[in-house]
Amino acid sequence: MKRTVTTLQKAKEEGKKISMLTCYDYTTACIVEEAGIDCVLIGDSLGMTMLGYDDTLPVTMEDMIHHTRAVSRGLSNTFLVADMPFLSYQTSIYDAVMNAGRLVKEGHAQAVKLEGGAKVCPQIEAIVKADIPVVAHIGLTPQSVNAFGGFKVQGKTTDNAKQLIEDALAVEKAGAFMVVLECVPAKLASLISKKLSIPTIGIGAGAGCDGQVLVYQDMLGMFNGIKPKFVKHFANIGEEMKKAFMAYDEEVKACSFPAEEHTFAISDEVMKELN
Ligand code: KIV
């Protein structure tokens, strides 16, 4: 059954957890769809995971549309959310609505996600008025990495925690139908989830959220570098891929691949004509 804003809201009301994974390409989208994941996020994290940037700031609308469109071709029942990249909505209400519209019209997204709390509420209201569902994103918002002075857990002091609660209530009031809580202490995320009537999706925010999201390369163990505390490796695909690539390299060099069964035949008569 196709997931919609209504089914996601119903999940919250019925206390059913929502699963979300990032996805950036058609092949992975087909696998995510078959696995029965509820929502896919074409995160601007693609700047780091797919394009090799140090952070998400260089990602463009064209990057987002390109990847969103590819993912949309692999999905039928999974709900599709696309990220609004840095400076595609902060600059003006007009930019926010036009760029959200592009992600829907050109990328085939069902909803857009943008970062920030109370300060982006005018943008959320305007996008929702254009009938585009909005997912808000508060806590550690990676597009603000330079303002935060690094990727840090948010909401640990009383003032900061109060601000996060206010931001959560503000984005709900502005019309967001879901909110991502990133790198927020588990007890605070639980409290926010109870205060809101819309679903909360946590990443590094504990089990008290209404759902969870992870970057798929992180949960598949595809990166050798730093593993954030909140990431669990559900498989070791990076190691498996490396082993397969090494085996291929060895077989090519040893002339054991391709074998007979991987080749196409031609009749001896035809070959004779060629010699
Ligand atoms: O860009 C992204 O992948 C995200 C998730 C980490 C929530 O925003």
C-alpha cells in the first residue's frame, strides 16, 4: 500500500514506529522498496556519501533533483522525501516555494525536508500553503555546521533544550507533518515526541522517537572511517564489496574470468570464413 502523509500520521496515532532510510539511486531504491521500508529520504548527505564533499553545503538543487528522480523510479509504495539543499530556502519565501515545487515537479518527491526551527517557519507555512508536505529538521542541522562550530549533540543545556522544544512546537504549528530530530539526548527527544502530535523521526535521538532514519551507507558498514555513536552496522557490505572487487581483480589477472559459461558462442563455419 502506498504510504502517504495520512498513513504516517496514523502510524503515530497507533503507536507504530516508522522506518526511514536515505537513498540516492535507482538500484538501492528498488532494494529499499522490496524491504518494506516506510520512507526514503534523498538527503543532502548525498554531497558526502555520493559526491565526496566534506559537508552538505556545496549540494545544489540540480544534484537533488537528479538523485530524487532516479530514486522515484525505483519506488512504488515507499514515501519519498527530498531534502532542500543549502540556500535553496533560507534566502526568501519565494525561493523556498519555487525550489520545493521543483523537487515535486521535476524530482517526483512527495514531500520536502528543510533544516531549522522557528526561524524557517515562514518558509514552512508558504510551502505547505502550496500543498507541498514539509518535514522539518531540528537539533544538529548539518547545513549550520559552520555556525555550530562542528557536528555536535544539541539540546544538552537547559536553554538549548528549551529552544529545541520551542522549535519543535513552532514547526508543528507552521504546518510541518513530520520532524527529524538529529543528535538530541534521548530523554529530550522522547519528551518532544510526546509533546507533538506529528511524528518525530530520530537519528542519534534514541528509541523514544516515533521513527528512525539512518544513512544507508552507515548502517551497511560501507565507510571505513569514523562510526558515529548512533550508527549500528546491520551488515558489513563495505568489506563484502572489497572482497568481491579483489577476487575479480585476481581472476582477471589470472585469466580465470571470464570462463566458458560467461562467453558467447559462434559456429566453427563462420569462424573458418574469417580466418
Ligand atoms: O541529509 C540527510 O541524510 C539527513 C538525515 C541524516 C536526516 O538529513
